Amino acid sequence: MFLEIKDFLTPAEVARLHDLAARISFVDGRISNPHNLAKNNLQGSPTDPAYAESTRIVAEAFARSEAFRNFALPRHVAPPLLARYEVGMHYGPHSDAAHMRFGNVVRRSDLSATVWLNPPASYDGGELVVHLGTRPVVIKGEPGSLVVYPSTQLHEVVPVRRGTRLVSITFIESMIPDEFLRTQLYELTEVAALEGLKMAWESRIRLDVVRNNLLRLWTKT
């Protein structure tokens, strides 16, 4: 299941990220995954003094987004990473690593996320393509929008033919690693949000009991 949020970042945050991206040093994207021959992009250097601010802006957006929390049930969101694609750059079909190390801590990647920063008309190509069996899902978002999708899916970024693709990406470890179970809880939460005020109070409380008991049952410690 996918989640798209149109106004994940504010216009002011998008503008600030553009300003930071113009000053931050970018390095070969393969520095974080040297064995992946499909990867051909640039990523912000974490040693650049301005890089921490770019990470903080996007991380705060994840922290405040109730829609994201309800969907992902996040245990941990990796530090968001600025990525840039110039003409000819791409990220061929690949799977995200199941586990990622952050210092001495290893985190599981259950969900992947892309925050779009450039207007889609400002560059050709650069679409995110997630392969669901034989059907490709093609995504190219507006500035400040977010897409979250299962890290288990084969996906790629097609070559940029004109302009520059600028995004922020991250990975999420969910409290509920099983996508099917996580989706059922999300659907129950959405029903409660959409229909809760129309329900008898006793019915709403019973629905909350079911949701919370399933969360207790399915959460991995």
C-alpha cells in the first residue's frame, strides 16, 4: 500500500531546502552503497555544515505528520538524505537493503519515502517507478509532497533527460513489520476518523478497543 501526502512540507521549508541544496556539497551517491552498480546519482555530504539543517527540516515534517504516523506506525525514521539527479543520472531497478546501520544501531527498512522538492515540469524523466508484479506505478510529485511505499518492492528512478531532480529520501522501521497487518490497522484508523462521529459512542469505544488490542498483539519489540 502507498501513502501520498500533498503538503507534507510547507512552501517556506521547500524554499529553504532549495537554498541549502545550492550551498551543500554533493558527493557520488554510491558512497553509501558502493556495490550497487545501478546507482548513479549525487547525495548531500553529511560532513557539510549545512547538511544537518536539511536533515532536520524533513525529519521535523515526519514527526509532526499525523497522516504519516497513522500509516507507517514508525518506530524509527532514518535521517532524511538529500539526493540530486542531473541529466543522464538514474537509479536502476533495485531493492532496498533489509537492514541499515546507523552508528552502532541496526534498523530494519520496512518503508521507503521520497519527498519531492522540484516542480515536475522543471525536469524530464526522473520518475520513481515502483514495480508491482508486471505493473509499474509511476510517480512524480509536486514540491513538498511525500510518497511512502513498501521497501520490499522492486523500484527505480528512470534517467533524467532534462533539468535536475532534487528529492529527500529516507527509510522507516515500523512497529509492525508485516505490511498486511499494518495495512489493516491503517484502514481501521481511517474508518474511525471518517465515521467515528457518526457512530454511537459505545460502538466507537469498542472499535478503539479492537484497534489498540491489535496494535499490542502485532507490535514487535
